[in-house]
Amino acid sequence: MTEFALDAHGASADAVLECVRADDYPAWLERQPEATRSWLSDTRFSAQAGQLAWLPRGEGLPRAVFIADNDPLRALAELPLRLPEGRYQLAGTSPGEWQDLAVLGWGLGAYRYSRYRDPKRKPARLVLPEGCDGAWLDAQLSAIYLVRDLINTPAGDMLPDALEAATRALGEEFGAEVEAITGDALLAQNHPTIHAVGRASASAPRLVELRWGKTGHPRVTLIGKGVCFDSGGLNIKGASGMRLMKKDMGGAAHVLGLARMVMAQGLPIQLQVLIPAVENAISGNAFRPGDIIRTRKGLSVEIDNTDAEGRLVMCDALALACETRPALIMDFATLTGAARVALGTDLPAMFCNEDKVADALLGAAARVADPIWRLPLHAPYNSMLDSQVADLVNASSGGYAGAITAALFLERFVATGVPWVHFDVMAWNISSKPGRPEGGEAMGLRASFDYLKRRFGDA
């Protein structure tokens, strides 16, 4: 696990890091020798969360005391790039959920995107404490690093062909089958909306499919929006709106990360991953406002706005997924600014057509400290998608309830009786926080995996 600044249990250490939760500090202080208490008093150590104090060296390794945030995922997350380089042995924690999440936070805090320049320093390393599940940590961190790396890669190196290559690399690692329908073959195989959105790009649109698992296990389909760059099409975005649009394939990155977790942990499911990969570009053959597209499901869609392209590429993938009646469909998409207005940039919006599934996902989110928030599929708002000339429009003109109407649009392509979950995610940290560096981010990923493992783990 060296890539995550974590070393195997029992490795030699350069220093001891005593982690004390803020709420536990008074009791901890009472247990310390008089010399330690005096030192901390003389240095006016105030035991605020985030404070670090090096204690006078006695016998053995150098020793520091760190006052940890009571939130386990944040507790150690700033330390890999704050502590001097070296290997640290953790004291003051005991095996269990808090420790596992704290060590996961250390690994998340060690992440840096280094494809185009070398890091200025190496992160401090942590020796895995006794009782930590190394395989679990590796599965979680590998997936989140993959999501972050894919999103952080600029569109010049992450157009549909490169996103397909990343999917093929993941499939090869785990023995999965990967196929792609590319360019005009999308029309021949009845994926007209994916073709329409992506046809203006020099990198041909495609539907990438990964399959893994044994026949007879429950089928789970993951669908990720793979808009590798979104200019807005002919309804072109302004400069500020276009600046971060390399992240518009964040949904695809999420499902590849989740697929990695599933395959690494060997969940007994038939996994299908569908990624409609396109660039929403501008050229003479770009799709236009007012155009009407006949979708795979047969519904006709009038284009109100070419910048509402994500739901178009998703709808053909949803229709395809429903043809095999999976036990669950789960999709991720950087779909609407409206979700960010409603919930901010840190909190993913979840929509679900089955209360039992939604409640279980919310429970998973609380359990693993990976928050999500459910928004309603409010059926009366379907009227906002009415068209005078087609079955529906791709965006409501009023601008109200944008996240809900986008989810309602997608729901039109989900077959009755198929459980479906839709995540509308930011997939980006707008500033750096402990364990969450500025840039691409996985949101709702660990909660989704925990749910899948608990539901299908004994299938």
C-alpha cells in the first residue's frame, strides 16, 4: 500500500504519533507522567483540534501528541503533508471503526495529482495499526484515487477514446470483458442520443460496456455520465462555466471506481458498467436547439438546450440496462447546477424510485461517514417536461427544480419495477480540506459500496 503513504503492520517507525481525540484529552492528560503534563503546560498547549506537540525525548522513538478532530475521517487526514517526512507509528487508538476510518483519512490526505509535475515533497508514512483491514483499505483508496485521477486529467488527455482505454485497463486488471460501440455504429445499434450529443467532436462518441461476474448472481448495472468535456454545444457556456468542464465525466469516473471496489472485494454479483462517452463540442454537425431525437426507448425528445446533454446520453444507457431487468441500476452524473444550489458542493443529491433502497443507502452513508441527501422524484413536476411537438423536452424552460426535473427526465427511461438510484454529484472539491484536496473527488462512492456489500455480499 506504499502508494497511499501506508506501510504494513510491524514495519519499523521513525517516530510515535499519539492520537488523542479532542473529547478525550482531559482524561488522557491525567494519565500522563508529571513531566509530560508540565511540558504541555509550559508550552501553553491548548489541546485544540489540529494541534501537534513534540514531547521531550525520553527513551525510544521521538514522540508527538496530536489532538484529532472527533470526525474519524478528518482526524489524521492533514498529517501526511504536515508532518516531516518519515514513518510514523500510531498510538492512542484501538481496533475498530473509528481507527479504520482515521487510517483511511490518512490515505486520502496523502493523495496528490502528479501526472504533469513532480510533488514538492513526499508524504509522511503511517504504519498500519494492529487490527486494520489492509485489503479493505486498499480497495477503498485504490478506487478513490482512480476517481480523482480520472477527473483531474484534462480533456486533452481524457476524451472518449482515453476514457475507453481507462475502462479497458481496469477490465484487464480484473479479468472483465470490455466492449465499445463507436461512431456511426451507435446509430446502427439504436443509441441515437449518444451519437447526437457526441458527433461534433473529433473523438467519436461511444458506449463503453464492462461486464464481470458469474452467471446466476444478481445483475447490478452501474451507469456513469462520460461527457469528457462540455462546451455547452451551440448553447455555449461562458468562460467561467466552461473552466472546470473536464470534470463532466465525473459520473463515469465514479462508476469505474465503484466497479473497482466490487471486483477487488469479489462481490457475488453480475456487474455491468455502461459509460456513454462523448465530448459535447461545436462544429457544423452539432445538434441544435429545436431538434427532435428519437431515443432508444422510442420516446421523442425535443432539444430545448444543448447544454442539458448529460441526461440525453444517459437515457439510452438506462433504456439498454432495463432490457435485462437487473436487480438494481445505479447511476452517477455531474448533471445539474441546481443540485449544487440546493445542497452545496460537498453533498451529493440522491434520487431513488424505491424507499427501501433509499433508506438503506442513507443508513450506509451514515455508517461510513460518506454523506448523501435524498431529494424527491416529485411526479407533479413532470409537466415541466411537456413538449408541444415531442414526448418530452430535455430541459424545462422555467428554471425551477432543475435537479428534480433532470431526475424525472431520466426516470422516464427506467422500466417499471426496476429499482433505480440516481446520484447528482459535484465530483469536485472547490478548495482543499483535510483528506479532500482541491480537484476531482469521489462522492457517495463508499456509501454505495457499503450498501452493495451488505445487500449482495451473501448472495
